Amino acid sequence: MNILTRPILEINLANVLKNYKMLAKIADKAIPAAVVKDDAYGIGAEKVSQLLYEQANCRCFFVAHALEGERISHLVPQATIYVLQGIGADSLAVFQKNGNLIPVISSPEMLEFFKQNNLDGIKPAIQIETGLNRLGFRENELTRLSDDDKKIFGLVLSHLACADEKDHFMNHHQIENFTKLKNKYFPKTLSTLSASDGVFLGEEFHQNIVRLGAAMYGINTTPYRQNQMENVVTLKAPVLQIANLPKGDFVGYSATYRASSDRKIAIVSIGYGDGLPRSLSNIGKVFFKTLNKLTEARIIGRVSMDNVICDVTAVEGLQCGDMAYFADDFYTLDDVARDAGTISYEIMSRLGKNTRFLKVYK
Amino acid sequence: MNILTRPILEINLANVLKNYKMLAKIADKAIPAAVVKDDAYGIGAEKVSQLLYEQANCRCFFVAHALEGERISHLVPQATIYVLQGIGADSLAVFQKNGNLIPVISSPEMLEFFKQNNLDGIKPAIQIETGLNRLGFRENELTRLSDDDKKIFGLVLSHLACADEKDHFMNHHQIENFTKLKNKYFPKTLSTLSASDGVFLGEEFHQNIVRLGAAMYGINTTPYRQNQMENVVTLKAPVLQIANLPKGDFVGYSATYRASSDRKIAIVSIGYGDGLPRSLSNIGKVFFKTLNKLTEARIIGRVSMDNVICDVTAVEGLQCGDMAYFADDFYTLDDVARDAGTISYEIMSRLGKNTRFLKVYK
């Protein structure tokens, strides 16, 4: 008898490396950069940064916050780390301490702040708005930049809104906008436009630097065709208890599930406190590997903070301590996300932050 | 001009203490215990445990996992810490090292494991199943316990499924079941049945120990009437940029929002990577405190990993660096959860795990 209590998050770093190389090859005229913001989408920023720096010679990284850059700075000493949220009063000291952090400046106000604090030797990036309507200089702000201002920047950046839909009109609209603004205001400056999904849109989208994130972590950023990437995440948790559920009995909080016949249930040691979305209640799938075969089962009742209940009536030979699989090669986080009504980015980001997991890197 | 980049999570510990005392007073014949699993629902297990131990003389704590117990063990040396997920091969060493951790045994298999590893001097709790159909001994398993087995236990525990609905038939069903099983198998053992929501169901639900969690953290566990608890969480993030959104323009990923007239937008430095649910896309509310008044605004477009875009056309006098409020006394996490299609427990649990926040305890 095997009694186990902790969920396990397995991360296949070899596949991160493989995906990075595959993406870099597609965009072979551009410099590949690794996006490791939000703790590398939950995969682990230190692990990923060190891996790509040492084994793929990656010399360019993107984070969202300055503190995220500081965390990896010593691991990638010769690399440039761009900070997408830019620089402010609450991050100035981090830039002053870490010379390889480069802010992405997104507004005239932020540019003013940057100039006031003379960070000598740092050539920041400028973000320009081309259709996403998120961060970035609008054209009426670009026209007001002085010639001296324009010379400050070492990189022009923008971001695509709909690059995961190959034929979306927005892609053409944005590349047109980007090309026009870039040529008009920063004709000689390096440029970057695409994240993972943009890599698949063709060479004109690659510019000088491609920012590899989601696809590197195994997410399908080309939902219009089969995923070309290798899976990175396996999520499993032990069966704590197996019990009979008599016909007519209710399951879980608010009694949202009622057995229409006698069932067998497994109580599994994982819940939304571990990052399993509560929206999988009564919907989510779960898999068991028993007697050398894979059997699909269903989450019944509400997902609670620490536990989830599964209908395992059809699972033969199941025992306490066996693992319930929530994501793996055969059912990826993209599949889980579809069931949960969200995107795998969000689930990955949640899972990665959990400390109750046994986190295993392969 | 004030440029800021980091979201801020403010936690009002004084209100946690106030709520604990209020709940303990309602259940004044029972011993109050503090539920600090999942890092005290994201509020911070160390902070909360130390506070209640030192300032409210709390001597009984509940966690889900043994490792969570170990984290607070040294802060509450004279207290008992019950571990709800129980004991297994992957947590045995933690129990051996920390004498004040007490496993909650939920199955015959786990009892066997416990006995094989003679943890001398530890009187575990037993969880019995009374209607939730989650962890716990079923009656056919209780009947097979030997008299010696029954004497092992120091506490009988069960958990209510529908205690947040005052008149739900399940409450009566479960208290009947609990009383019957307790009297039959463990007539002289201490008992605990209710979490926060059960406290409001009346004295028979209080038993010997009440397990105070959600309500202590400000969550409304009595949705059938106004919340009696004080708010604990304020969630805010700085406006990074303010821009005009021309009529006809799209906003955010997949261009899910289109402006039907000229608008003013604010890009705020918080996203689902920080724990703001992506399901708030095009739905969530946000508040601004400008010119000495509170103005409500709306999230437009998709919530992205690091940013969210808000329609601030109606917000007068807004400037970069001003704070956007997502949760506070006037719009609590319960309200946010309703908009996001979940419960505040899940949002709190996510928020608490984030490291990009400036976390401020008051």
C-alpha cells in the first residue's frame, strides 16, 4: 500500500530547449530571444534562463518586471534583459544595480522619467502602438519626439494582437503600421515585433529579434493547425482515497453532483489551491495509468482548495497512491484550458507558483 | 509625474484578528482554531499564525499539507497543528521532525500506514464522511475498526458541504450523520465539524473545535445575508499609460473589444500573471480615486499576463501613476469573484502566491 499526499509538477527542460531551437530555426534570419516573464510562464525563470544561456547561447531575454530581471541577471551575465513594463520610481534602484537590464519605454511620461534619472550607458527600447492598443507610443506622441530623443533608443518594439490566427486582418494591419512608423521615426534602429505566434506568420514578421515564449513552453500558438512543439508539463496528483458512492448521494460543495447510479470515486490530492482551475468542476478530465492502459475519467462535483473528486468507476485496478494525470503529452494544458474556459498560459502561470507541489525537472 | 510599475496587495492583519475574535465569540463554547492552509488562503500563513498565536492565544491550527505545518511550526511552538491531507510516504519525515504536527487520518489504508510507522505520542484525528463524499472513513470502514484502533484518535473531524446555505437540507442530514457516527464509534472523543460558515448555523454545529478560515480572511460565508466580517484585502495597481482610443479601434488580444465611440483608456500594470482572473476580460470592474471621489470603470478587451486595459473616459483628472483599485472595502473580492464566475477563495489563493506584488501588511 502506497500512501502519498503531494501533487507533482514535472517539467521537461529538454523539450524547452528543443522547442527554442525549432522556433529559432524557423526565424533563422532573426536573433532569438527568450521570454521568461512571470517566472518563465511558471516553468521556472532561473532554470530556463540558465539552460538557454549555456546550451543555446541565448543572449537576449525579456521579462515583465525589473525584479524578474534581477532574479536571472547573475545567471546570464553577458546577456541583455529587456524589461517590458519599463522603468518607474518603484524599480529605478533595480536598474541602477543591474547594468544588463534595459527598460522598454512605452510613453512620453516614462521617457521623461528615464531621462531625469540619467542611467548612463543604457540604450532603452521604445514600444510603439500598432493595433493592440496596450502599452506603447501613439503616433501623435512619436511626432513630438526630438531628434535627440529618437537617438536614445536601441530597439523598436511592438506586439501583435491576433498572431495566433494566421489570416486575421489585424496581422496585415499591424505589420503595415509597424513598417511605416519604424521607417519614419527609427529607420536605423533594430526592431522586434513577434512573439512565438508571430514566428509562424512568415519572414517579414521576424524583424531583427523574435521573442520566444509560449511555444517554447509547449503551448500551441498555431491553433489553426496541429501543435509543432514538444510538451513540457506533466501534472499529476496521488489518489488519497477510493470509496463507493451510492446512487442518490451528492458530491462536493453545494452538492452540485448527484450519482444517478452506484459509482466508485477517487479523492485526489490536488485542488484550486494548487492551481487546478475551479472552473473544471463537473467538467474536467483526468486520466489513470493502470494495468498498462490509459483510462479517461471525469472530475465530479466542485473542485475544492486541496482536493478533487473523480468518477473512477471505469478505471480497473486503481489503488491508493496511484497517480491521477491532469496534463501530459496525451492531454496537454491546451486541452485542459479548453475545458476550463481559458488559455493554457493562465493555467501554467498558476501552477508554476505553487509551493505544495513536488516540482521535478527532467 | 509619478511612474510606477508594480501592483500592490495590501493585507489588513488587524481585521484578520478582529474577524477571528468575532467568530470565536459566536462559537464561544468551542475552542477556536485557525485554518492557515494554502498559505492562509494567500494571506500569509506565517503572519497570520504568529498574530493569532501571540495576540489571541490561538493554540490550534489546521493546514492541508505537512510542509505547510512545518513552515509555521516554530512560530507556534505550544500549539497543535492538524494536517488535513494526512500522512503518507512523502510526508512521514516531516511528522517525525515536527512533534506538534498531527495527521488527520481519512482511510483505513492511511491508518495502516500510520500504525506501521509508530509515531509515538501522536494522537491523530480521524476524518469521517457525513455527506460531502470527499475524504473520510465511510461507515462500513468504521465498523471494521478494532477497539484498539478507536482509542488511537484524539479528535473526530468531518466537513459540511452546504453550510453557506442556512436552510440547505444537507446541513441537517450531516449533523444527524455526524452525531450518530460520533456517538456510536467515538463517544468520548473531541469533535469538530464546522468551518467558518458552520459557525453561523448554531451551537449544535460548533462541537468542541471550530475551524476558522474563510470568514476570518473577510470572505462572506453567509451569502444569504450581509457580510459581518471586516475586509482584509486591497488590490491595486498603477496606471502605466493613458491614451486615446479612436472610434473603431480594437483593444487587446484577439481584438475582442471595439470602440463604438472615441474613448480614453488606461493601461494598468497587472494581469493574470499576477492573479487577476482572465475571466474578467471585458467584464471586470475597476475603480479610481481621483479629485476626491471614487469613479467606477470597466476592463475592456482581454486581460493579458502583465496588463489590463480600462475604459477611463468617465474618470476625471486621472494621471499616470494613479492607482486602479480592483478590490477594497467598497468592492470586495466576493464582488470580483462574482464578476469572474468563481469564488473569492480561489482569487485570494492566486493573489497570495504572487511575487511581483509589493505586499504590504497593515
